[in-house]
Amino acid sequence: MRHPSVPLAILLFLLGRGNLPAQEAMIQVRANDLVARTTRHMTGACLEDVNHEVYGGIYSQMIFGESFQEAAPTPPIKHFTLHGGSWAVRDGVLSVPAGEGPKLVSEHPPLGTGEVRVEVLLPGKAGGVAGLVVKVREPRTGADRFIGYEISLSSEPAFVRLGRHRNNWEPIKDVPCAVPADRWLPLVVRMEKTSLEILLDGKKVLAHEDRDHPLDAGAVGLRTFGRECRFRNLQVKTGEKVTDLPFEPERRWDEGVSRMWRGLRRGSAAGRFALETRDPFVGRQSQRIVFEKGEGEVGVENQGLNRWGMSFVKGKPYEGYAWLRADKVCTVAAALEGQDGKVLAEAKLAVPAGAWKRVDFTLTPGATDRAGRFALKLQAPGSVRVGHAFLQPGAWGRFKKLPVRKDVAEKLLAGGLTVLRYGGSMVNAPEYRWKKMIGPRDRRPPYRGWWYPHSSNGWGVVDFLAFCEAADILAIPAFHMDETPADMADFIEYVNGPADSPWGRKRAADGHPKPYRLTHLELGNEEAVDEEYWRRFKPMAEAIWARDPSVVLVVGDFAYNARIKDPFDFPGAPRIKSLAAHKKILELAKARGRAVWFDVHVWNNDPRNPDEPGGGILGLRDFGAALKTLCPGSDFKVCVFEENAGNHTLRRGLAHAHAVNELERSGDLVPIVCAANCLQPDHQNDNGWDQGLLFLNPSRVWGQPSYYVTRMVARHYLPRCVAAEVASPGDALDVTVKRSDDGKVLQLQVVNLDRRPVATRITLEGFAPSAPTAAVTELAGKLEDENTSEEPERVVPRTRAWRHGSKGGRVKYTFPPLSFTILRFKGAPAP
């Protein structure tokens, strides 16, 4: 995934028509009329480190910021709370670089009516917006993680923007007007209970009455998106009272500590910290801790991703190590501590003078704490450098002794996942290279990632393959298109070659003597498949096939939402106008007697309008048909490695069910469907991809509606998709019918996209139910329903036996509003 593709044009949710009586529909099944054979791989997921699916997600490493590569945070701003970004103050002027929606929110009491004023300077010619946020509630780090109104300025092009955030982005209006760069501009927002008036440079530019979703009182703050900005003279006015909200830095006692850590001190101890670039363990810097004088402790502590806290279980061992270096012999204490600082377990680590040394430890907490921390401490005057720290549960908390959270892995398997793609925009980072992901994980170099500037290779492609092997899941990794053909040939030998081959010996040395038997490999992600892509694809493909001709190569294509009438003249994404490069790829594969697949990404809703659920696979069938004409007789498939949404609620679950239904009916063209994204840490939405199948926090994992849709389809797999004719009011029902090879099981997968129940007459031709009941599994609720850590099973499928009363193959069933239902009949083929 990189950027949202063009939204699908077909809107399948026909909603909002009131609480009317049930509508009647008709489904006529023709059980002997085969439409397609389906695979077990329609229930996959895309695993990408979006919102920290890996670090903070599946990876068992509990420490975030393991190699101390993050810079020390800038001093906090007095009476403001920072939610992302690096905000700095000098002489009363607040500056922030371009970023993905950082916010600075005032501690001033909530404001519902009144006036907010600030002066804004947009430096230089640049895109992006910056300005005020008002009536702010529930702010968190992440582009859209808050409730409130945004009033922002753009100079390239020039406009004032008004929008609403409800943990999403809801544009209201852009008004073109003069917004000169490099000049201080007074921006004023006047608020009433349901209305806002905006003035820029003393002129009224916009007024709006929010009749749809007026927001309650909330805080005042500043926000930018995609551009640098400066602010000064922030004020609020209530009645006649004007209150200045000055920007003043607040110095930290623990300056010099890497951003994901915090300083720690106890007793009368005094110390200092520094990030040192001389001879770092890995990357560009290491952490210095100095205990200068006094009694007690000086050290650093880590609370995991977003400092949410680490979950420790009483009596369970935790394993770890630290790379330490000291000028003089010293002792470092490694400790698990509770949220209140109470020591739960501690080990003394002897550090000799001289070179970097790895010191291992095991810590067993004496109490349970769901939001604890890990600490490295000096307990006497001295100095030490820390280059890397690692902490994970013992074998009890890991999946088959791998560096994988056991609860996450088991929940994935319980959901019926049959395939995982390890890819997305993370592979587009220039430094993403597989050879940096092998060998000891603490020695793998950190790099600037796509989603996170301080990414680590601690869990990479090879760890992904080991997990999929242990879980018996089809693994499909993706690679950067700038990998060399020689390096890709080496990769194939590393994963599939014999143990006595050069790279096979390296694999064995890394702890895996047997080949991984990789069958599929993707080149690139969301690429423009043009002449330049072909130029890089050809030598890579030939090098890979020379090492293992059985490997199926997947072209990292993008999206085809428009109809394709002429394969050499149509609009595609990104910037594709022709399938000329695809023709060359097909011809190459055919000439070599090889299979080649194409990864097409789809949206199941309109991300620009979250109140309009959508669904369907527009253009994908045209794309497949066009490929057939380009190179008759070539062996190809089209797969969906990212079926994307803009949310994780039942809205997405129903759209996901519809997408799977439609793709199963698409003939034998599509063998794999992967929902994106596989995982999502709770309350983590840095970049708009708020669509995880599974949510998690440090102590638990739970499924969202789309997870349960995947589980329903996986648990009810049948290989034959058969014909059905459907007529329903407003096209409310989407239906896929499947049967077993022996004809003794028949099932209907029905999505009701209406807010009303739909009474349906079902006729079964070519199948006679033999049991008096059918099994019903049903997922239903409200569009906005989601599962939370407090209510992890608020919306889950319900299973029951239904006495169908079939007469001559005719039954009646009423599908609940906004539901996905699987009806499974047992019987025999009708004569």
C-alpha cells in the first residue's frame, strides 16, 4: 500500500430509506451450473508494518526504540500536549517541520463558543496545509486521531480549508483566497454552538452551519499536514475576556535520552545523558548513561510502542540481552518495573571495560502489571553506553519458540488465514534489502523506512518465512525493485537451495538447515508497470527462474478501476495508459514456460466519503480479459494482495464479504485475496490505514468484523462456485453459492446491504436437502459497530440450526439488516 487508489465508482450500499417493512427478494440456485472453482486462499491478509504491525504487533520484541536511533525529543511546550511532530520554540515563535498531521493541543479549558486567534507563517513555496484545530476531543498521535474541526491554510494552491475530524477526515469546504507565503497572516475562528466563521488577514472568508454533525466544546490546538509552518500570538476570547496562550519551552531534566526512552532516577542520585555518534554499536548513535554523584539509581526506561506500557505476567520468565560498553568496569541493573516504578524483577549485569559486550538475562516478575516498563540502571557512580536492548516473553509466550507473539499467531490461525503477503509500501523504502535482514537480529542495520524513519531489520523477510512455515500458511514476500538480479538469485538459493550450496550454508548457519520451499515471490509494490518496470523485471525474473524455475513471480501492479476497452489506451494507476509492458512480461513467461501473476489492489469503499460504504471490483475482470488477448496461451492469474478499506467497523466487514463474494464469482482468474491490513495496535492510526483485521494491545488480541468475515469464509470453504440468479429490492442482496465436489453440501453466502430485513424466496435446482435443518452463521449489526478492548465480542458471528421446511427445493429466509449470512444445507444432487 502507498496511497489510496482512485475510489471505486460502483456504490453498493443503498441505505437511508427509513425503517420500512421487510422487502421480498428471490434467489434461484442452479447447483449443477459451475461458474468457477475457488481456492482456499481467498482468506488471506497483507502484513505490513503500517501502524507498527510488526514492531508493536506480531514481533515478540517488547522494546520500541531498541537501538536508540531516535533523536532526543525537543523540550515540551508549557501547558500544551504534543501529539506527533517536533515542535520547537524560539523567541515566542513556534516552528514545526512538515509531517503526517502532528498536533499541539492546549491545556486551556474546553471552548464551545468564543474566538480563537493565531498568526500563521507558511515558509517558502510548498504544498500542504497548516492552521488551527478547535473543539478538539480525544486527541492522539496520528493524522486523523482526534475529534474536532480543522481550519487550515494552503499557499500552493492558495485556499482556506474547513474540515471535520471524527477519527477520520471529513472535508467540508475549500475557499480559494489570497494566502501569501513568507508572511505572517492573522487567522481567526469565531465559534457558536453549531457554526463557525473564519477570518483571514482581517477579511471574512468562510461561514458554516454544521447541521449534520455539530461538535461539542473541546480544546484548542495547532496542526499541520505535509508542510512546514510557524505560529505566534495564540489567543482565545470568551465574552470580553482575552487569554494569551504563550509558547514557552519547558526544559527536561533527562535531556539527551533517545526519544522512545525516558530518564530514570531515584534517591539523591544525579546524572546526565547523551546520544553519542562515536563508534556506535549499530546505526548512527548509542545511548550514554552517567551516574555522577549521590545515592540511588540513574538510568533509562522503556514502555514499548507509544509508551503504552509492557504487559508482565507474574511468575512467567522474560528473556533479554543488552549490548553494553564501559570505559571502566561497572555493573548495570536490568529490571522489570511496574507502572508505579515498583521493581518486579531485577538482574545485575557485569560490564567489563573495553569493547562492546552482549550480556544476557532472564527476569521473572513477582507480580502482574499490564502497563509496566523495562529499565537499565546504574546504581553507583559510573558511566556506560547502551547500543541495543532486547526483551521478549520466554517460550511460554511465543509461537513455537519463534520471535512471534503467541497470542497474535494463535488468533490469526483461529481466523482461518491461509495466506500472508509480506509487502506494501514498506518495501519501497530505498534501503529495504533482504541481505540486511539475515544473521543475528541485533547486528542487522537500522534504516529509514517508508512509514517510520527509524525502522529496524530485527524482524524481516526471513522471520516472516519462518513464521508462515511454522503456521502452515502460504507465504508471499515482496521485494524492492532495485534489488539486483544477483541478489535475488542469492535469495532464492538462501530460501530454497540445498544446505551445501553457498547461500544454503548461510541459511543453515542462521538456524534453518532445511529449505523454506518458497513458491511465490512479488517484485515491487504498487508500481507503474511500464517500460522502466519491464527493464528491471526481466533480468530479475531470469535470475530467479535460473535458480528455481518453479517459483511463481508476481508483478507488483496497482489498480485498474476504469473499464478497459483498448488495452493500449485507457487510464490506470499510477499513470498507466497501456498494457504494453504487461504484454512483454507475459511473452517472457510463456517463452520460458513459467507462470506469472499480477497483483491488483482494490478498495471496497470510498475513502474520501466515510459515510458512503462501497464495494465491488471495478475493472479487475476487464484487466484479466485484456491480459488474455495480449498473449494467448500464457499462464497467468490476477491476485488481490490488498483489499483495502478506510475503516475497521462492520461497514468494512460487509464490504469485505461483498468483495470476497464477487471475487469468488470471477471465474478461475483470481486465486488469492488478501485483506489489508492484517494487524493494528489499538488506537494506532498514524497514516489513515485504520483497517486492521485484528486489533491488539500489549496484553490482548481481538478481532474486528472483517476478521470474522474471513473466519466465516475459511471455515465454510467449498471448492465449486455455482450459478444463481438474484432479484432483490434496490439490489440489496449480494449472493455467492458454492457446493462440495460430491454435491452433498450446498451453501449460500449472502450479504444484505440494506438497513431493512429482506424476506427471500430461495429455489434450489439440482440439489435436494436431506436434513431438516440447515446451519446458519450470521454476522449483523450497525455500520459503525466495532470491537474494542473493553468489548472484544460486541459484533461476532452467531451460529444456529435453522429448520428450513423445504418443499420441492423451495425455502424462505429473512436476511437481517446489514448482515453477512452463510446458509449451509446437507443433501444430495437432485436427479
